[in-house]
Amino acid sequence: MCKDKQRSSDEGVNKMAEMILNVNNFSLSEFIKANRSKIDAITPVNPTIKQDDEWRDEDCWDELYRKKTEK
């Protein structure tokens, strides 16, 4: 391998090692606290189901769910 390619490869490995160290020091909790408003702004929210909604008392999936969770 020529020296330029070796140097480029070494720099890439050094950058990867630096990224890994930064990831290990990363605090998800701190990130969420710092970006809460941005996260809330882009996160979709499911609407609540109204009392008179025909799907509110749906139970046709209950048996399938029970079978799946028993396994």
C-alpha cells in the first residue's frame, strides 16, 4: 500500500476511534433534556379515542393477542 493510502487509512481509523470514544461518553438523558422541545415538535401524537367511537370497545383481536402472548 502506498504511503498516502496508508496515511488516509490511519486517519480514518483514528476518526473512528474518536467517534467511538465520543459515543461512549454520550448521555442520552442529557441529549433528551437539551432537545425536548425539538423532539416534541416532530413526534406524532396519537389522538385520544372518544367515548362514542365505534372502535373503542373493539375486542376482535383479543383472542389473537392472548394466543401470541402465551407462547
